[in-house]
Amino acid sequence: MWISQQIIAAQKRQPVAELTEVTGTAVMQGANEYRGVPLCAPWGIAYMPPNTAQAVVVGTNAGNTCVGTIAESKGLAPGELMLFSSGGACVYLKNSGEVVINGQIFAAKKEG
């Protein structure tokens, strides 16, 4: 009896975070459908994930929030950063100091 109660209680608990699929503007579908979900990002960065992106939704004291999407493999080295859009625009900050904007390479300034 105790084991059955523990199994039922575990099934009723919601996960801390849920991996969902974006199905529309601020709409995510996982075990539940989430509508009007705010998107979290570092200050100064705004984004709208495209449909089919895998988004992570977490519950907060103010309601559910999307804390980001699963990053696509872009072949980045540790410490590198890439900003990109689904339309193909791309800004790539490389460890070498180079900045690549839409394929055009800007060399790092040499000190001295």
C-alpha cells in the first residue's frame, strides 16, 4: 500500500522544468500547453524562438517562464559566442579575437 501511494504521489508531481516545443508566438507544447509565456534572456537581448524550437519552461512564483531554447550545434569552441537568426544573419565572436559578421571577417586589433 505504501509503495502504491509513493508511486501515485510521484506521478502527480510536476517537473521543475519541462522541455517543450514552440508551436506559436509565446506558445509552447509539452505535457501541457503554455500560452503567453514570457521569454527570459540576458538584459539587452530580445528573441522570439521559431516554431519547432525546443524550449525549456519552468514554474516561478509569478507563473511559467521560458528560460531559453536548446542550442543548435554550431561547432563553437569553448568560450566562443554566436548570435544568429533563422533568416541567416550571424555574428560570431571567435577566441582568436576575430569577429565574423555574415561571413565577413574582421581581424582583432593588435595592441601596441
